[in-house]
Amino acid sequence: MKTKQILGFLEEMAPLAYAESFDNVGLLVGNQNNDCTGVLVCHDALEIVIDEAIAKNCNLVVCFHPILFSGLKKITGKNYVERSIIKAIKNDIAIYAVHTALDNHKNGVNKIFCDALGLINTRILIPKANFIQKLVTFTVSENAEKVRTALFNAGAGTIGNYENCSFNSIGIGTYKGNEDSNPVIGERNLLTKADEIKIEVTFEKHLQHQILEALFESHIYEEVAYEIYDLLNIHQNIGLGMIGELPEEMDETSFLQLVKTKMKADGIRHSAFLNKKIKKVAVLGGSGSEAISKAIQAGANAFLTADLKYHQFYEAENQLLLADIGHFESERYTKNYIVDYLTKKMPNFAIILSEENTNPVKYL
């Protein structure tokens, strides 16, 4: 199997367009046209993980965190990043990172977090903005169904939990072709009036190219009239963090003990207890201090994240229980999810979960 085929499955799981603009996701090292001998899935593509890939005959390492995050001007092996890259290149091993592409997916990092805690009625905490566009096009009634179907198949018309969404209105279109035209309806140099249907659909903006391809291939007109607009609507199924509910409310101590057990956390730092029951819980795997106010606005009784600084615990404002469970711990089941996903896609291919613990934080 070519590495490129496996990358296709990874992009189905976590579309690269979902990633944050600051991030560095996708294929970081290697040639996608090489044959793949096996896939090793890890949290961080450190040098010990590259050694593990070599030992297990895997020439594709899929990591959660990108080992290459900011630019490198020299690769001399002076730090852990450069040593990993050098060893991967020497041994013809490709490295692919998912990071915030999977963070922002509705079934990604934060859904995995919620599922581990048994949360129900989950939804995105901070839905992604500036990610939706609208296509408006016009055609005759006998062509409308073909156009709509093609647009839906290309990924248009999904709104929340609904698919094949469109708005259709009837009107009169006018046009007059010149000497070089070849009108399907009407004749050159004659003003033509046609009963037309206006079709409107929304889509995720990274799908624009394939949406337009589908439009042009399914439309009968020589010149296809269409308009594309950027929408301010949020995308309720893409975004950072998640909020859900415990099946039964718990006291604060019992809740944190549950978190410690389920997430295998060796230590939890938290804000002052408020002596209130915990029912509604917000989570954001990894560094999530920017979402404290969003968790409060959403009515969460507790917010679980990582990498909180001293003064950020004050931002709980006595309105919720704020807990730092550890960066690695909050994302610990992500690599298992990736292995399960790829195994379902390629049941007879070598998909291996790394045995290396790459958590740099240790506890007494």
C-alpha cells in the first residue's frame, strides 16, 4: 500500500482544513509515494519512537503533536527535534501529525475526553467561525435535481445533524448570447427568457473546489451563473473543546477522583471548592486556558484542561471548579482512537500502537 492511500484515510478522520492557523499538521517528513510497510501511532514522534518504528518495520509514524512546529534553519542534531528528524530521514520514515485537525473534529480529542468520563449530551464548546460559505446558482427545472444531487454528493448541504439541505425558489432568467455562444436553450443574438430555479446551499469552505467541479459537471448551461458568499455563521460541529453532562451529579471531591481514575492522572491541580454539585462539565484537551470564560458562559460546573498558570486559577471567579489534569493526560486516549480508526479502514494492515510513554512530565 502506498503511504498516500493511508494519508487519505487520516485526512478523512481529521481534515487538515480543520486545524488552527498556527498549527503544523499533515505530512511533515517523507515521500507520500513510497510503499508503506507499517504504521506506528504515537503521541509524540521522539527519537525513541523512531527507534521503535525501525524495530517494528514501520516506515510511517502518525503522531498527535507535530514534532516540527516552528521553522528550522539548521538540522545539526543539537536538540530532540532535530535528532528525531535526522533519524527519520536516514531511515526513510515518514512522519504525519494530526494535532488541532483532530482537536476541532466533533469525534476527535475532546469527544474522546468526554467519552472517557462518561459524559452525555455533548456539544462543541467553542464552535469554529468563518468556516462556512454559501453557493447560489440558477438552472432550469429539468436540470435542478441533477445539480442538487451533485452538490450534495460533493459535500454541500450539511447543517448540524441534517444533510441534503437547500433552498429553492422560482424566477425568470434572461440572457442573450453573442456570435461565439452556443446556448442550450434559445438562439444566438436573441434575448431568451427561461423559467429557472435558484438553488442555495452551504458548505465548508475547504470544499469549494470540489463543489464547483460538481456544479460545472452537472449543469447543462454553457456558462454557469453562480455566486459564493462567506457566512458569519458558526459551524456547530467543528471547534475547540466540548461540554456535556454527567449521568448523575457528583460532589467535587468524588468528581475529581473520577477524573483522576478515568484519565490516569497522577496529580490534579484545581481551584477552590465551591461546595456545589458537579453536573455540567466542559473539557478542552491540551492547553485550554483561553476557554475558561467560554466554559463559564456555557454554564459549566467544572472545566477540565491543562497547562494552567498560577493567576489563571483566579479566572474561575468562584463560578466553576477549574482543574488542570495534565497535558498528556487530557489527550492520552487520542492515539488509541487513531489506531482503532485506521484498523477499521485497513483491517489486514500493520497498525501498531506505540509502547513508548512520551509524557515529559513526571510526578513524585
